[in-house]
Amino acid sequence: MTNLVIPGLEPEPPAKEWGRLAIIFGVLLVLIAIPLLRWRHYESQRPTLAEIRVVAATERNPVFREGVLTVGPEERVSLAIALRLEYPGKESRWLAPVDRLELDGSLVDHVQAESWPEPDRTARTFWFTLESPFLGGTLDAENAQAKLAARPFLAPELGHAFLAQGEPSFHALDGINLGDTLLPVEAGTYRVYARVEVVADEGSSRPLFTATSLGADHLHDPAMVRISRALKATFTGIHPAAGHLFRLPGFEPTSGSDWNPGEACSRLVATSSRTFAATAVTGNCAADNLDLTPLGRFSVTDSAVTSTLRWQTDVRPGDLLKQGDHWVVVVSDDGNGILDGPDLVAHSWRRPPSIMPLASALDETPVEVEVFRINGP
């Protein structure tokens, strides 16, 4: 049977049909490729996290910067993270949640922001303190390096933002009781370390980028943020610089040890009983040549401190007590006018510096305690 062909409806040649299919397929490819190319271009232009630095400021010194910051007893410190972001084909930019930022000695033009610049990615900060896990004891040539080495302690109280929530606590104390008679003291030195992770969303546990600040191997780097707070003037007779030694471990050298407590004290790494006492009465760690005048003696037993020394007449704030190698600084009278057990003293004896009652600070032996006053103004 012969197929009838209706005029005007003749079938198209095969080549023409294939051409039309190719055009349709090409259009579909373009429609698919355009968003894919746009996505790849967007992804290729995303910033990456290249570096972070910890910076600090106070109301008196409002420019956020790295390095050592010595503050007064009532001066509050703000801690923040500065992030250096790299953009493909462009110069890197600094981002920080602060108004004024100084890095490497110069003010930095930066993006002021409190979060990662992309809405589909999140940056979270993990704050740490750098502390020695050993609170004190004795040091010799074999264990000094290990006991003085700092390590990071997570400080969750600072939050997870670029701007820390306040100042860190003393974390090396966890699980250890230093005594129930300690007087709370807002003073001391601390160092801060941080790690920033960038994730695809808030619930992600796998970071896209990670960067850390100067850590435990850089304690003495000039850029390491080290905050040292002085002691309040209410502690009459105690030099405010003694406050810088609080929160540091307290060690005593063993016989024949080559450990230098004065150097450790001046670098604010650790203190000893004698270097703390020297700082409390002179303002510096040099403890070898103190010019002292003897004032008297008293006895201590397991039941009481037996003394006839009278306040202001025989003893006053800033005088020194010596029990063996243990040095104690007299702080204040409890009100009865006699140097006895309830009076407050400051000392560091194989533990971080503290202020506590005299009876709690002294040991039962040696029984005899000598009293001295430093000469000079």
C-alpha cells in the first residue's frame, strides 16, 4: 500500500530533526550550566581564614592590641579576636568586632564585624588560658622544665564569640583545694590563647577552616597577650606590683638546684616564697640582697601563734616573717592589737600567692619565727 502524502505536511528530513534536538539539548545544557557556573564562581570567591590574633583593650587604653597589658586593680579588660581573611585575587582583609585595632605597632584598616561575613557559614571561637598544670611544689634540674611548661585550659566562661564575655577564671585550680581560709583577691597574671573554627552551619562538627593564636610555645613572644593586674591599695604596706604574681605557680628550689626563681618571677612564669616577699616589699623580684632589720621572734605550735608583738609599735604592714625558708608578709591586724593567728598575711609557699590568716599560713615546724623590717623608704 502506498503512503499518501498530504501537501504541506511532508515529513522533515532526518538531519533537520536531529538539528532541532541538538538545539533543545544545548539550551537545556546552558540552563543547567549557568547556575552551576555561577555557583562555582561564587565558591571560588569565598574568603578563607588565614590567621587569627588575640588582642586586648581597656577603657583607659581603648585601642585593641597584642602584647603585655598592665592594668590597675579596678580596670576591666576586654579580649577579642582579629581574623585575617584571604580573598582570591584580592588583598587579604582583617576582621574584628572592635572599633580600633592595632597590629604590629600600627593601626589597621579592618572590617568591624562580630560574625563571619557570609550568612551560610559560622565562625566559633574557643577561648583558653595558658597555665601551668602544676600549682607548686619543689623544682630541681630534672623536673623544672616539665613543671614550668604551660598548657591550654578551656575557658568556657568567655563564650564562643569574637569578643570574649569578660575575663577568664583560674582553671589550673580545678579539683584542688588550696584551703578554706583564702581571702579572694582580684589580681594576678594570665595569658590567653584562642582557636577559631569556620563551619558550614551552626550544627556542623567538621570545620572548613581552623586557625589558632600564639600558644604555649610562645609565652614570651612580644605579641602574646599577657594581662597583669595590680593589687588593691587597701592591702596597706604591700606593693601593688605583688598583685602581678597572683595566679602564678609557687615553687621552691631544691638543694643544689640551678633554677633561678628571680628570673621566673620577673618573666611572670612562677614565683617563690622569697621572690614574692621581695616583690611585696620592694616592687621587684630581686630577693638576694634585701637590707633587713630584725624586730623579734615568736613561736608557733599546732594550737596557736604565741606572740607578744604589738601592732604599730613592734610590727606593721609590710614587715616580713621568716620560718625556715618560708617568707611571709604581714598585711593587717584582726583588731586586738597583737600579732597572732587571725591576722592577715600574704605569702607563696609551694603554691600560688595568697592572702590568709597567719595561723593558716605557718607550719608547725620550725617552731620559731623571725620578724624583719626592710630598711629604707
